Amino acid sequence: MELIFSEAMLPADLEAAVLVGRLRLAEGPTPVLIRGGGVFDVSRTAPTVSDLLDREDPASVDGARLFSLDELIARVAASEPGGFLLSPVDLQVVKAAGVTFAVSAVERVIEERARGDADRAAGIREMLESRIGGGIRSVVPGSDEAMRLKAALIEEGMWSQYLEVAIGPDAEIFTKSAILSTIGWGGHIGVRSDSTWNNPEPEVVLIANSRGKAVGATLGNDVNLRDFEGRSALLLSKAKDNNASCAIGPFIRLFDEGFVMDDVRGAVVELVVEGRDNFRLEGQSSMDQISRDPEELLAQAMSEHHFPDGFTLFLGTLFAPVQDRDEPGRGFTHKEGDVVSISTPRIGALVNRVTTSRDAPPWKDGVRSLMRNLASRGLLGE
């Protein structure tokens, strides 16, 4: 399947949207604003996306018009995958919230109890859903009711560290990826070559400035290695943070009068996986089923931290793939060449092809490289 960038990758109400992105121009990585049918280079005012989003009104920042939206689409389509259209974040810390939906809580308990063995998962899933699935779906995390459910599950020997973050007072917040390591639309997304049970995680991603205020939203793929994390929660970093394992994009849609947090709360995120073996997987994640409000997750991510360059926050996913791909009962896992499409109408579509983290293009452009480039362009003022 060929990856084709088109207007369908952009918000359905594009004429009302203001988008932020990063392009690899001849002079180097460049933050751009997309508004009114044009693409504007704002690097003279805001040399990084982090700088841009820290401004009081990023949508109004002046910039030099580069080209039309139609020409942008043509340039992305003509470029190498991931070569021209970059991930729309740069210096932000890449944070993620886990186990924020009831189904994901059940699936994480399954991984833990199956010890990463997909063969054991089906029976455990049936048992857990019959015993606790409904209870988790209806309880408010951190409430008295949640604490009573916790006590009952402990008595039955069914408690888990994953249930603790699903219904307890503290959300799971972790660092997903290193600064500047995320890939954008069209880039190859990587799973570890030694993983045999893994899946995409289609998510809405909030983008916060240095003050912890959400200024926009985009889409992300928080690739998960179910076998690694299932063996031990202490392997979370190996399950989550690998070369090319985090995709974000295609653009950040800025919050304004026409696009607000309630649009995130009501978003339905669609997922399609198409394999070279003619396998097709479809699913969706409805944000109105989330256990914790996005603003609460944002506050928990901020906590007692300071993020001088801002941060991203993956909000988690309702989607948990259980459709068998090869052998009955083995569920889903990626194969090289899979094309993963994640979309929601008011943000757009993020599309990537799967390879291994070993074979994906190595991550080379770090902070030092970016600062040298910006300095050589005379963009680092006082």
C-alpha cells in the first residue's frame, strides 16, 4: 500500500483551522503556520515550535508565506517518507498517560497475568471481563466506590498494579520518547525486532506550553510491546521507548473559539491497519469513554514538574486489538510493512508504515544538531 498525502489527511473543517507543523526546508527544520490556505515560515519570530506555542497568541504570529496549501500537499507527496513533513513537536518533553480506559486496564492485567504469552491471554481475558470489566467501567478513579472495589478485588486475589492506576487516585504518567526523536506523517514507525506481541495505540495528544496550558491537539501512535510489558512492568521503558517507536502528527491544531477541549473529549479516533498479507484491522477509540478527564491528566502530568519547553501528553486509548491475525487465539501483532492509519475528522490523519526499530532510519537530529542549525541561520537571538 502506497502512502499518499492528500487534503484528506487534514481537518475536515480546514478552512476554520489554524495548524502548526515542522517542515524540513533546504536551510533546516522550520516551524510553520497553516492558515487561510497558505503555509507561513515563522522561524524569524519563533525558531522552534516550542517558542511558537509559548507566545500569547501563536495563531497570529507573522511569517513569510512559503507556498499554498496545495503546493504543500504536492511537496509532501513527492518527498521521501518522513523526509519533508516532520513531527510537529521539537523541544517538548514527550509524556504519555497509560491505562486511562477500562478496556486498556483489563488488557494490561491480561498482559501481566499471561506474562507476555499471547497463548494464555484469551482465557484470562474472558475471566477478567466477567468478573471486573463492568465494575471498572462504571467507577470514578480515586472515589470511595473505587476504593471499595479495590478492597473487594484484593480479597479475591485479583488486584494488579494496572488496576491501581486505572481506578486509584494517581494516573500513570510516563516519558514516552526522547526530545526530537518522534517521527511524523509518512515516517517508518518501529517495533523492536525481538518482539512477538505488539500493537499500535491510536491516541489524541495534547500539546502544552511551558505554563502547562494545553494550546492544541494532534494525533499519536504510542506503539506498545505487549510481550515486554507483560513480562514485567519494570520493562515499560523497553516496551515504549525505542528507535522510531513514537509517531505524532501530521499537524497540531491550535485551540480557538471553533476548536476547544470539548472537541477532544468528544473525539472518535479511527484506526486502520493494512498488511501486505491482505490482513485488515479496524478499530476505534471514543474519548467520551475515558476514565479521567483530559484536564485532570494534564494536571497530573504537570504535577510538581517544570517544563520550560512545554510537553506533549498522549491521552491513552480505548482500542485493544484482540482480532486473530494468524493462529486462532494468538490475537494481533504487527508485521513489517503494515500501514497504520489513525484519524479523527477535526484533527486529520496520521499514517505510518511499520518496520523494526533496528531497521528504521536511525535518529540523528538531536538538540545539539538543531541548535547548531538555528545558530548558523542567525535565528538564536538574545
